[in-house]
Amino acid sequence: MKKALLSAVALTALVAFGGSAWADVLIGVGGPVTGPNAAYGAQLQKGAEQAVADINAAGGMNGEKIKLEIGDDQSDPKQGISVANKFVADGVKFVDGHFNSGVTIPASEVYAENGMVVVSPAATNPQLTERGLWNTFRVCGRDDQQGGIAGKYIADNFKDAKVAVIHDKTPYGQGLADETKKAMNANGIKEVMYEGVNVGDKDFSALIAKMKEAGVTLIYWGGLHTEAGLIIRQAADQGLKAKLMSGDGIVTNELAAIAGDAVIGTLNTFGPDPRLNPANKEIVEKFRAAGFEPEAYTLYSYATMQVIAAAANAAKSNDPQEVAKALHEKGPFKTVLGDLAFDAKGDPKLPGYVMYEWRKGDDGKISWFPK
């Protein structure tokens, strides 16, 4: 009798433990939560959190709830590897991340080796999906697409400009600058300068003096908003009358906080703004009611969670291998970015990049608006 009682107690404990261990699907969100690019980390985190709340309310992944784990990679590849290894140790099966291409590429190899699926909302370097990893996807476009649009736009609209191509030496920044340069050159525009600067540089006086001497009237910037804002402000302060154009790496309102009014007229490429889609009105208002503006990659992170959950439900399995197969084969999936399907490489079939211009809105605040 005592033995039977102990067995029953043990069985109850096992069921209770199993319930807590198996009740949740653990998904990691990797991005720069701290540091100069924390604005983007906040976009990824807030987007994922709202998506998980909505997905769980609708039944989760095959009846299991999603639980998030946040990893701060600080936009640093070494820290990204540390985050990836912690996700592995903690039992994460899927990753929404990372933001930087230079972080996502090495981290995705850790995930591939450990049976985890990663879907990036923001990493645009072509190499991310060109390696043929089974587990790697993105819901954003690629820099060979974005650079092609930017290069042709320069050729069509700045035929007589003296163009300086400046980049931050990262896989994202230099990759985007090189793709833009290639497209620009193919359309008959040759740059007068091609320079690299370091991430974290604060003083661009020497670079600006060199651009003034070369008569630069258009700066194409491959990099993020932190350095871009300083270049814009310092160029204006030093009398360089040149417009700056860049890519999706400057799409945060923090750019205007750094550059001030000098940012007006700045151009950048980005996908169609999902905030402007009437179908997303209710979701956008949820973010705003919580005091967060869902700009840039917020809804891309939301969509990342949507495709992971939808693919799992389509596969009738939360096993990452089965989910990866479903991502390739079971789409399109309904998301805030529209209906998403993935090609054999893991790239989405998306509308093309469009051009935006920084200007004052009706509320007097400076932000980026469709050109």
C-alpha cells in the first residue's frame, strides 16, 4: 500500500513537472536592448511581446503558449554568439532576431547546429540566406534589392550630383553601400569619394572637410542612425550643403533627435510602412495606447512571431525541423506585412523598397514619410 502510494505521488509529481516543462514554447528575441542601437532592440522586443500576447490569446502554437526570452546582443557579434549559446542552454527552439546582419549571420550558425529556427525581422545582408542553412529565414528584404532601388533613384534624380559613398565597415553598412554603388555605377553615375568610418566615431570633421574639397552634394550612407545623425548635423554646422541618403538602418525617430532640423530632406529606403495599412489599424492602436510608436521594425518583429506560429500550426508540430519545412512549403502566411511566403533560401516574397523623406508632419514633429 505504501509502495503504491509513493508511486502515485511520484506520478503526480512527474505530471506536474511535465506540465511546467512542456506547457510553453520558448522563443528568444535577440537584439540590441542596450547600447547606441537600443531603439531597434525596443522595436523588436515590443513587436514580439504584442504578437505573443495576441497569438497566445488565439490559442498559441498547437495549443501551447509561447513564452519569450530576451537576449541583449548590444549589436556586437561576440555578444550575439553569447546570446545564442544562452538560448541553446535555456531550451529556446525559435529565435526572432537579430537586428544587425553582422550579428545574425554568426548567431544563425549556432542555431543551425543546435536544431533551432531563426527568423530575422531586420537583417538585410544577402549572405544571411545565401549560405543555404536549413533554419534561417527573414521577413525583410535584402540589400541587393534595397541598393538597387537606391542606386537607380540616384541616377534618375541626381544626375549631376557629386556623390560620396560612406559606410561603417560592417556587413550591413558596407554591404548596402557597395550594392548601391554597384547599381549607381551601372546607371552611369560614378562616385567622387568612397570611404569607410568606424562604428562609434563621434567626430567627422576630417571626413566633412574632405567632402567639401571634393564638392560633394549627395552623401550615400551605409550604416545606422547613430553615425548618420552626427554626419548630418556636423555637415550642416561646417557648411557642407549635401543631402544624405541611406537605407533602413536610419529608420528611427532618434535620428532627428541627433541631427536636429538638419535632418529635413534626408532620404532613405524602406519597405512599405505597415502602419499605413488599414488592416493593421487595431494593432497599431494597441502599441500607441501603451505609449509606444510601432515604427520601423516593430511590426516586422510582430510578423516574425506570426509566421513562426502559423508555420507550426500548419505543420501540426512545434518541432523546429517541421516548422522550417512548413515555412518553405506551407505559405503564404497572413501577417501584418501582408501574405508572406518564403523561397528556397528563406527570403520572403515582399513588395519592393520605396523611398522616404524626412520632414515635419502635421504635428510639427520630424519623421520619415513616403516620398
